[in-house]
Amino acid sequence: MLLDIILTGVFGIAVAYAYVFVKNITDHE
């Protein structure tokens, strides 16, 4: 279903942003 693909894509992008956000915080220490 198209909706499943869209939700999966949005979830993947959110996880990617969260990973980069956390990685940037740990790099600043």
C-alpha cells in the first residue's frame, strides 16, 4: 500500500535525523 511506503519513509527520515542529532551532541563533548 502506498500509505505504508510513505509512513516507512517518514519514519526512516525521523530516525536518521535523530541519529545525526544525537551524534552531534556526543561529538561536542
